[in-house]
Amino acid sequence: MANTEEPSPSNPIDGDAEHEDEDIDEEEEEEEEDDDDEELQEPNRRIPQSSEFKLRDQRFKVETLSRRLSSELVPIRVHDVVITGNTKTKDWVIEAELKGIENASSMQELMQASQIAIVRLQGLEIFDSCKVRLEAGPRELPNTANVIVDVVETDNSVSGECGVYMKPSASSWTAEGTLKYKNLLGYGDLWDASLGYGANQATEVSVGVYAPRFKGLLTPIVGRISMLSQDWLEFSSYKEQLLGASLGLISTKHHDLLYTLGWRILTDPSQMSSRSIRRQLGHGLLSSLKYTFKIDRRNSPIRPTKGYAFLSTTHFGGLTPDHRSLRFLRQEFDARFAVPFGFYNIALNLGISAGAVFPWGIGFMTKPSPLPERFYLGGDFSPVCSLGGPTTLWGFKTRGLGPTEPRRQIRNGSNDDNGDSSGWDFIGGDLAVTAFADLSFDLPVRWLREHGIHGHVFAGSGNTAKLTQNEYMHFSPRKFLESFRMSLGCGIVIPTRLFRLEGNYFYVLRKDEHDRGKTGFRFSFSAPS
């Protein structure tokens, strides 16, 4: 029976399978060794995949945050504000410009407050760069952030500049050179020394300081010591010299309060001045407060096409008991309106200005108002962009209209007028009113429109009168309106970033016998006040 048993056919097959398994194991080991060799040869193959994954993850988080910021308010609270990079500037100077960051309650408010803070810090002009970074707050305080403010202080503290500036309130211009030193005390302070020379031989030397932030004070500190010399011999037969100091008490967006203390001298080298001028020659003490309220909602100060502006100035002099103190009250109003037409960029600008000045004290109406504080009309400054009370009237020279008095007679019976054939002094008025209308429009040349060059037609009117020294008893509103001076004209305006250049043709419709106004073509440039 045993011999009849056949050998199991599976034995040789099993033997072959074992050999095949061994071959397969060897091949797998070789493949694993090859893979290991490949990994050793290319160790960075899987690393870029990991970095790309992290980058995609970060990008996804940023996109998610962006969508969330645009769709809902993301609550957040500022845990701490850290300032770095300032070695000279006091911390509280920078902290004062970061107002609003600590009170932010959402991510949107925090980002907006950070942008405003950067603009304010750059406005100090003492940093080369300013950056605001946001970092996550402590883990135990969710929804908090730390604000990191990085500043780089400027290496060059000394700078200089020069230019030509307009003074519409004085109907004059001045060329000035200024030397500045920044951040001397670390308060963000700006020190400057300037020298200016202008029309009518005006010379001014001054030294000033501007500190935007001072510990414990809410408004900037503005102080200046100046010496001014002005020659009005051609128009009013006197020279003016003023040595004084001014201090800014309040300076905000809409409000300004300025105190001035100075010593004023009026002289007449020609000794040909009129009686009213001679009565005020000599020394006077100026101690005054000047308050200005201003709103300007026009879309452009150079070429306004819509909006409005308003200015109110109150100047009160005579704050010292000295008998030489100039006692006066001067009030001015100025309003501007710009109305767009909706086609060809046509806009109508309307303006009206009024002002009055009076001395104060016992028998004030019998006394004269201070000569330099009176109103003098004329000049070529454009009232469209300047905002400073009743001063400009197209077509008339500076101080070229208003009340006049004859100059002193010399022995041969003629007047020594220093080149003025009229022989009359313009003595200014206690009451002044001006109004204008200006219609601006684009020119039909594409290149001119692209550069903002446009045309305009205009008309202006104004008058001034005396009220003090009992002159108010002879004042008649009807006569005052009937004696208004009037002019009209047209021209081309070339606006720039700093000023407004005009080439105008003036036609004087109405003027008084002694007024200095004539028809003709003149160039002029003005700057917004």
C-alpha cells in the first residue's frame, strides 16, 4: 500500500514558490535600496511640496480674512502699543499721533486708524519712514493684537527753502528764504529763520518755532519774533515798522487764536502826508488777540467747481493799560459759493466780503481808527481762490480806491507826491464791502483741458467808507451803494499746484475821481489763503 502512494505533486511547486518568494524579496529590497538612494540623491524633492502646502494654507487664510473683513466686522482689541526706532523724539510725541488706535474695537477700525497715524507721523517731517505692524496678542487673551510702530528718524535736521508767497490780506507779495532746523528738543519742534522782501519795499526778518505736540497741551505751540518794514509812501505817505512777537494759543482745523505783542512806528520821511496821516505818526503799542473761524468745503482751492467756504475773523486790540496801546475792534466776514453747471466743466463762483473796524473807549466815535488796521481795496489777486476778507477789486491798483485826503502843500503851491500826480493820500475806510462773480469754462483744445488751463469771465464791485471821527453822521447807505466801483473782464487761467497764474483784460466801468484804476491787460498770480 505504501509503495502505491504517489508523491505529493505540491512539493516541487512549493520549492519553486519558495525560490520565487526569495527572488521577490530580493527585488523588493533592491527597489527599497534604490528608493533610499534616490531619496539620498534628491533630498529636497518632498520639501518644496511641504512649502507649497504651507504657502497655499497661508494664502487661503489671507483670502478668508479678506472675505471676512469685507463682509462683517471682525472684533479685536489692542493689547499694547510698542514704539521702536526713536532715539531723540519723545515717546509721547509719537503716542499723541496714534490717537484712535487704542480705542479700535474691530479690525477694520484698527487698520483705518493705523493708516491715519502713518499720515500724521509723516506730517511731522522728522521721520524718513514710518511703519505700523500688527501682531497677535497673548494666547490667553483671544481677539487681541499688539501694534508695533517702527520709525526712522531723519539724519538731516537742517533744510532750506525759498519761494514767492502771496499775502491777499495785505494785497502784496513777498520773496522769502528760510532756514529750518527740525526736532532740536525732541518734541517734533521746527525752528526757522526767514528773510523776505516784497512789494512796496516790504522787508521782514523773523525767527519762529512750531511744536505740534507739547506734553499737557492739546494744541500746537506756534511762536514767532519778527521785524517788519513796509513802505506806503506812494499811496498813503507813510512808512510802517513793527517789531513784535506772536504766540499761537489755539490752532485746529477750523479755529485759530493768535496773540500779538509789538511796537509799531509810523513815519513820513517826505513830510508831505495829509492831516489824517500826520495825526497817527509816531509810536504805538500793539497788544491784540485775533480769532479766525474757517470752513472750506470747496473741491479745489485753485479752481473750485462746487462747494462753499466761509471765514470769520475777529481782531481785538488794546489789551494793555498803556495810553499808547492801539484800541480797536475789527470784524470781517467772507463767503464763497461754487455752483457747477454740469457740462463743459462750467462753474459759477460767487463771493461776498464785508468788514468794519472801530476804536473803543470813551468817545470812541470821535477818535480815528488805527491807520494800518483800516480797509484798503484794490490789487490783482484773484478773489476766487483767496479767502481773506474785503481786499481785492479787479482793475484797481493796491490801495487804489477809497477815502482820500490832499497831501500837504509846499511853498510853490504844488504837491510833492513822490511820483504820484494825484497828490492825494488814500487813508482807508472803516467799512468795506466787495462782491464778485466768476464764470469758468474749459477751452476747446484738448491739450489745454488736460493741463487744466481754462478761460473765465468775471465781474467785481466794492466800496469803502469812513465812519469814525463823527463821519457816521454823514453816512448814507444809498450813497454808499451808488458809489460802488465796478469792473469786468475775461482771461485765461493757468493753475499749478501752488498758485494760480492769470492773464486778464480788465474794463473799469465805474470809478471815483481819485481812484487808481484803468482799463487794460495785466498778468497776475494768486495763491489760496
